[in-house]
Amino acid sequence: MATRFRKIRRLRGSRYCGWGQIGQHRASGSRGGVGNAGKHKHLWIRTVIEEPDRFGHHSAKTPNPKIVNKWINVRDLDSLIQDESKKNSKGLYILDLNSLGYEKLLGGGQISGKFEVHIDNISENAREKVEKSGGEVVESSNEKHNAE
């Protein structure tokens, strides 16, 4: 089509070029905004139908799925010994921390006695301190994995 025959050639000089009164066909007011404008307001029904999961958030996920709820430090092992008859053949006090409800043994403080500690999780620092004092660490989770 030749440029001289286009409709806009006839409309040049008129203020609105055939689009009626002030400002029509200028921005995107006639269609409710550009892009995602109005998705939470006047275009809500379209959002509900086409993109129901657009707004909101996903449930929180912990960065570490294994959360230790109850732990104990090495310094507190002495206070758990109540009955001296719970000794093994080597003369070590037997402490089953799993049955007492503890999930992890941490290495805070100093250890004074010799213990055979039964626990699922133990820090490296705690393991060093127990073994340096002449004790032993028995990890219950390792026993379960070896049995399977």
C-alpha cells in the first residue's frame, strides 16, 4: 500500500487521529494496564482462572531437615551417673543417652569420668574428649545400618 493512501495521511493535523476524545489509544488504559498490572485488583478473575498459584508463598522448608531437639554436653555426663552398678567389663560407666531422650552429644566442657556412651549423633570434639579420657563411643545408628 502506498503511503499516500494510508488513513493516517488524511488524519494528520487532527488532534486525535480518529481516536476520539483526549488521550484515548495513547497508553494502555483501555486494556487495564501493561503486563501484570491489575492482577491483584481489577483483573483478579483472570488471575484466578489462568494463574491460580501466582500469589502467595510456598510453605517454609528448613534448610537442615534433621533438627536436633535435645542435646547434652560432655560436661554434663557426670550428673547422669546415678547407679554405679551400671559398669561394663572394662570398668566404664554405661550411659545410654538415646534411652534418656538425647539426640546428640556435644563437646562443650571437660570430661572427668570414663564412659561408654550410646548415642546416635556425636560431634567430633565430643568424640575426641570421650576417647581421650579412656572411654568409648557406641553409635546406635551405625549398628542399625550394619545390621541391615
